[in-house]
Amino acid sequence: MTQEKPVFTPDRLHHFCAAVLRGAKVDPEQAEIIADCMVYADLRGIGSHGVIRLEACVQRIEHGIINLTATMPVLQETPATALIDAQNGFGQVAGVKGMDLALRKAENLGVGLVLVKNSNHFGISAYYARRATDRNMAAIVFTNAGPAMKPFGGSEALLGTNPFASAVPVMNGAPMVLDMATSEVARGKLRKALANGESIPPGWAVDKDGNPTTDPKAGLEGTLCPVGGAKGSGLSLMIDLFSGVLSGSCLTGDVKGVTDMSGTARVGHMFLAVNPAMFSGTEAFLADTAAVAERIHGQRAAFGPKVFLPGEIEKENEVENREHGVALAASLVEKLNRCAVTYGVPPLVF
């Protein structure tokens, strides 16, 4: 008989994570941003990037890897572009600053492009892309990550899972949001499977000898498989060139992963905001994206209940989890509560 997972309200998880972060000497305003991003991932059903990341976050603080006093200055700026130095501060904070600056520039100029250097893992990219759709704008978000995939035809991990995210607003409907790793799955899904004592599907990863595996531990010790073979490999490289290399953060392969405590991560991000008011017009664009959504929904489904738009399943997860709460594995709750004890925070009770 399968044991039921404990369930928590989003507010409870948010307050818990923020309290642990404050206990770890994180600025209260920054703690709110980080907690909001983590819980948002769980609400969307992306548990690999949710509160499961709290432990690694505080470990990086404890190891002195994260700069708790980063001011994240703008190093270079034009009316349409900017370069921010995150100064090894929290990726979520740098992400909000970068995306919001790009949106302010797009308000007046139609486009805003902001790059961020010397950052850290920032959670799910959709969190930032959605900030654009909240203002009836479109966005593209890139970030690089630690080596996890072989280049197509190569033999050693060099490329990150480097996600691609894009979002567009839709009139009277949920925005279309594409947020995808350039690997078959994000590395965090293997960590989640390992934590839950689960196997992984074939095709997600290979072991250190290059053999296909369904063991998440062997997959984490090996490399992930790129989505679409050479296409995923090439897309990962281009995302790295725009976010990591163009920003001056580091070269491909030099990013340190979120669980690597040996030094600073040197993650780079890219945020592109597009204001439809300067092109087809905001109202026209929103009406047209709604018409496209209707065309897709109007198709006969080849499988499943209907044809889903990008981000629609995640939005349904969000609605469900806001109403009924977020289910977490008991083993994860135990880890979170160990963090709570360390920082004098009341535990999650179930």
C-alpha cells in the first residue's frame, strides 16, 4: 500500500522557506523572492526545482559560497540593454532584477535585453518569463548550468541542461509558457527520483561508461541525454554562448552545479522582453494569440483528453495545488525539518 504524501498549503511552504533563509542570515526581502520562486516551481508541478532546493541553498551559504551582501550593480547600460554583475549573489534575486529591468526598457523602446554575469542557479525560468506576461509583454529567458551533457558526438560532460523559456500573453486566458531543459529532463528530476527511491525512464541518462541506465544515482554519476540528439546539444551550446559567454561570466563547461560546493558557480542569464505595443499592437497581439490557442484547442486530440498548449498542464497543476495544497515526499519533509532545527524554525508538521 502506497503511503500518502504529506500536503502543505503554498503559504505554509513559503513562510517556512523564508524563515529558514532568514535564519541563515539572508536579507528578508531576498528570502521572500527565493521562497516565492521555490514554491512556484512546486505549484507548477516542477518539484525538481521547488523546495527540494532549500537544503542545497543553505549549504552554499554555510560553505561561504554565496555572497549575502551582493548589491548586483549595473556595469554597462544603453537605453535598450544592460549588463548586471550579480556578484555571486542569489540567482533568484538576480533573475528578478534582470527581468524587471528588461521590462522597463521594453516599455518605452519595444525591446529590452539584459544579461547577468556571476550569478547562481535561479530555479525555473518560467518564473521570470511570467513576469513579462503579467504586463502583457512577451519574453525569452536563457540561463546556463553546470556540465551535465556530452556535446553531440563527444565523450565527456561539457554542456549544461541550459533551459530555454519563452512566454506570451493570451487575451482572457492563461499565457502560453514554454520552459524546457535542453536535456531530455532536468538534472533535478534525477535528484528527485534518487531522493524518493524511484527509478528513471530509459533515455533520460547514461552511466559513467556511456551505457543507458534507469538508476538515478548512475545517471547523476554519468551524463544526461540531450533532447533530440544533435538539436538539443546545439541548442544548449547556443544558450550558453548567449547567457554565459556573451555576459562575460565564464566559458562553456566552467559553471559549477548547484550541489558543487567547491567554489562560485559563475552562472549567466539572459532576459529579453518584447512589448507588442511597438509591433502589431497589444490588443491585436493578445487577440491573435487567443485565436491561435483556440485553433490548437479545436483540434481532435490524437491522445489524451485534449491538445495542450505550452504551460497549460503546469497551469492546471498550479490551480489544483493552490486549492488542495502541495504534496511532498516524507523523506523531503524530513530534510527540510533538519534545516529548520539548524536555524531555529518551527518544523513542517504532518
